[in-house]
Amino acid sequence: MSTQKDTYKTLKEPGEETLFKEKGSKFFGYAFPVSTEDEIKTILENIKAQHHQARHWCYAWQLGDRYENHRANDDGEPSNTAGMPIYGQLQSFELTNTLVIVVRYFGGTKLGVGGLITAYKTSAKLAIEASNIVEKTIDEVFKIKFDYPLMNKVMRIVKDNEAQILKQDMTLNCIFTISIREKNAEKLKQIFEDFYGVELLKKNI
């Protein structure tokens, strides 16, 4: 992925359960939006509990707004016949912060390496297609401090630059935590740095 790109694709919510059948084997597919490895671990444990009689619980995930981290797991299937085909679908749909799990119930007939690759790829594709894919922006967050009389001017600048105020602290001064799309961040920070009476507290949070 280009380091200049400031958008990424992920899932809006967990997708619907899907089922793919091949020579008696059943492949249940699931896709989840995730943000941490701990979250992934919990979801995997829940799926294994739900399908405790299954033979394999194979999965792949990708994390990071820049698609930095990923992992694929064959869970006992022949090497690279399950996890990598699943991961290939994450790449095909350009998804990150996403976990796809394919649960297999063995049907008594071996599928062979090619058959397994096709089955896991197909099941992962079905699971993703049963989900709602959304595109999100990579945002930068910073804080500013100013006196209350400047409130209206600051609010106007925030609105005009399509930024969001994540948090307002109105005790002694006004402290705003602001989020803005990464490609527009430097421009907005420069506006506030040049604005007399406004102090840029942190470049990043």
C-alpha cells in the first residue's frame, strides 16, 4: 500500500455467517472488524466454542491503518492451503483491521491441496461479500489551547477545514482535541500556529 494514501478499507460490522460445501466438508465463513490482537484472540475463542466439534479453525487477519501487520494460520491443514488463501482475499478486497475465520467440518473425503486452497479461498470470499465494507480516512489528532473569547473563531476554522472536535475541556482555558484527515493536518496546524492567542499543545496524541 502506498504510504501517501490516507484512506483504508475495513468492515462496518461483523458479517453474516456463510456456508460453503465441498465433497461433504462444510466451511463456515466469518468476517469481523478488529483493532487489536487481543480482540482477535477473544473472537477466535468464541468461534471455537461455537464450533467445538469442527476439525479446523483457520483464519487470517490484517491490522493497521497502513496495513502494517498480518497473520495467516492453517490450523492443522497442509501448509499454505488455508490461512494464505484467506489472507489473499483480505488483500484482494484491500481490507485491514479485519479478521476472517473459516471453520471446517471434515466430510470424509480429502480435497487435496488444490481443493483445499479453492475451498478456503471461496469461503473467505463469501464471508467478506456478506459483510459491509467501508472506506475510512487516516486521521491525525492534536490539541490546541485558547481563551474563551476566541471560541467562535476557532469553531469556524475547525468547521471550514472539515475537522472534528473529539473532546472539549472548558475549565481554566479552552482545550480542544481535534481530529482531521491526515492530508489536511499540516495546513490546519499552521493556521492555528499563526493564530495569535491559540497554542498548539501537541503535534500528535
